[in-house]
Amino acid sequence: MSNVQSDPLLQVETTCGSLLYELQIIWDEVGETDKERDKMLLELEQECLEVYRRKVDQANRCRAQLRQTIADSEAELAAICSAMGERPVHIRQSDQNIGSLKEELEKILPQMEEMRKRKSDRRKQFVEVLQHIQMIKNEIYGSTASISSITVVDEADLSLRKLEEFHRELHELQKEKSDRLKQVQDHLNTLNSLCSVLGMDFNHTISEVHSSLGECEGSRSLSNETIERLAIAIKKLREVKIQRMQKLQDLATTMLELWNLMDTPIEEQQTFQNVTRNIAASEHEITEPNTLSVDFINFVETEVSRLEELKSSKMKELVLKKRSELEEICRKTHMVPESDSSIEYAIEAIESGVVDPACVLEQYELQIAKVKEEAFSRKDILEKIEKWLAACEEECWLEEYNRDENRYNAGRGAHLTLKRAEKARALVNKLPGMVEALASKTIAWEQERGAEFLYDGVRLLSMLEEYTILREEKEQERRRQRDQKKLQGQLISRARGTVWIKTKPFEGSECEKGP
């Protein structure tokens, strides 16, 4: 009995046998024929076979489903490993080492769950880095960012290599963002400086470029369009700055000319000192606020107009001043001013109203400019002339000193005079070289300009030639006098020798004998 209970198949067979026995008893009582009994037994066998067949089919389907589940799990596991760039964590072995299908499935499922979790974590990393990339791209490229670059994770490639690529792209974008932030800030600083100098509203200027640039909070636009518009705004303001700077410098030049013409007191000039000190400044050197504002330029224009009106009333005085200036320059540079009848009679013509004072003043200014230009070219020669004339004066003094018979007497200040004489002799010895150098310089000047170098109306080369001839004549005279003195000395020496011979006592005379 215990064996029957322990073995399900034996239990089934026992149950089927008892049922068959019970059925035969019933058939006996009923009186079924053997044919009917065989028919019913055949039907019973067919029904049992059908039940077995259904169970076998069901078992086959279950086995196929398990195999498919295992295959799908392995395929999914392989796909996850492939997507993450890793080796498969489960590889089927030979049939001898494989347990039941359920055991195999039980081994695969935990591994698959682990890989699904790892894939989910990896995907979150991809989503995070792609979101950062997209956010920076939106800041950099704005509305022009590619729609395809919106955060979409490629499930087929979740490898660390691909993640590292995205991290490198993110790093490059962060660096580009940092560079763009610095570029935008530099542009804003430049615009702020320009607006300050031009007296313009900085906030209004940058809001016209992009609304985000004037906001204290939130991110600024870093797009190429914004940077380009900032550069265009800077270029336009620089053009305005240069135009106003040139206008202000022209006004400052005119103002200085009028001040010089009318001898404007320094106290009146102090008000516009910040204008005149920028007369030669370059564009980047003008940085003070409102230096080139419209109001300030209008203020300077008003002052120049006032000076122009004042100049008209003082034109006659200015003409006289210019004539005096021309004469003074000619005097200092030892030039003779050109005679011009229209200039000589300028004052009379102005008083009679025949000539426009501005024209006369312009003629004087042109002649002054011409004289100044020539005076500049004569500067080196004039310095050499001054040294030469000073040496000539020392030469004359030395000649007077040498003719003085009492020059060696020891009186008060004699040592100072002797010292000056020594310096004068050293300087006079340099005179030939000075004359030669001055003549060479003068000849080069005349060849370059195609005109004679005049000193107080006399050609300098003629003066040098005359001095050289005169110096040679003096030298010849000094040699003649030295020769004459030498000859006189020889004659005197001979005369003294003759006298001494005549007065010498004879040998053996009484004078030479002893007592």
C-alpha cells in the first residue's frame, strides 16, 4: 500500500484497474456482449490516448516557451552587454553541462535583471550629459541649434567609450562657453567705455543688441548672432568716436591758432585744457567720460565761434603781430625777409578796405611757415656759425693780448688772463677745421636746396673765403715779422760780439801779471 501511495504512476494504474474491474461487474450485470465491451474499451483507450496527446502537446509548448524565454533572455542580455560595450555575462555550454531549462532560466534571470539595472543607470548618465550638452548648445547657438540634437539616447550604444565621447564634447562646449562668456564680457566692457566717452546710454545700447545682455539675472545670450551684433555695435560706435574725435581735434587746432593769434590769457585757456591736451591723441587714448559727447562738442563749437568773431574785430592787430613775428624769426635766424609789396602795404590796404584782412593774414602765415621751414634746415649750420664767430672773437682778443707789451707783468688778475689766453690759443688752433667743416656743410645745404646760404644777406661761403684769405694774410704778416725779429736778433748778436772782441785785454799785459 505504501508503494502505491509513493508512486503516482502505480497509483494511477491501480485506480484504472479497479475502475475497469468495477466496469466489468456492471457490464456483467447489464449483460453487455463481448463486441460491445470491446467497442467501449477501444473508445476508452482512444480517449486516454487523446488526453495523453494533449498533455504531451502542452508539455512541448511549455518546453518551447521555456526555450524561447531563455533564448530571448540571452539575446536581451547579449544586446545589453553589446550596447554597454562589455563581454556577455552568460554563455551557453555544451548539452552535457546544461541542467533543466528552468534551472538555466533561473540562472539567466538574475543576471539579466542586474544588467537591466546597470543599463538603466548607464542610460541616466547618458541622459544627464546629453541634457548638459543640449543646454549649452542652446545657450551658444540659440534658436539655430539642431532639432536632432535634442536629448535622445541611442539605446544601441551605451558604451563607456561613447559616454566618454559625450563627456569630451561637453568639456569642449564648456570651454567654448567660457571663451564666449569672456568674449561677450570684453565686448560689453568696450561698449561701456565707448558709451561713456560718447555720452550715450550703455543699457539702452546693449538692449538693442540682445535683451538678455542688460539683465542682471539669468544667462546671457552667447550665440554667434549676439557676438556678431556686439562687434557691429562696437564698430559703429568706434566710427562715431573717430568722427567726433577728429571734429574735436579740428576745433582744438582752430582754438589754439586763435589763442596764439589773439594772445588769449592762460586763465581763459584753462577752461578748455581737456580739449587741447587731446589734440594729438589717438583713438584708444581718449577714455574720459563725456569727452566726445554731443553737448560737449557743441560747447567747444560755441567757444570757437566766439573766438572767430573776436578775431574779425582784431584782424588789423593780428596782421601787425604776424609781421612782427616774421621779422623776429628772420632776425634770430639771420635771414632777410622777402620784400612783398602787397604785404608791405597791407596795413594801409586794410584800413582803406581794399584788401581782405584774412587774405593778408594768410599771406603772412604762409611766409612765416616758409621761413620756419628754412630756419629748421639752417639750424645746424647756424650753430656752427655761432661757434665760428665766437672763436673769431677769441682770436681777435688773443691778437690784442699778444700785442700788449705788459702782458707778463704780475698784476691783479694776471693769472686769469693768462689762463684765458691758453684756452684762446687752443680754440684758435681749431679754427681751420671749423671753417672747413662749416664750408662743407654749407655746400651740401646749397646743393640740396638749389639756393645760396645767406647770413644777414651775405653769402656764407663768401664770408668764409674772405676770412680764410684774411687769416692767410695775417699768418704771412706774422711770419714776416718773426723773420724780421729773427734777423734783427742776429744782427744785434753780431754787433755785441764785435764790441766784446774790441774790448778784450791782450795776453801778458800788466793787468794779468801778479804783484
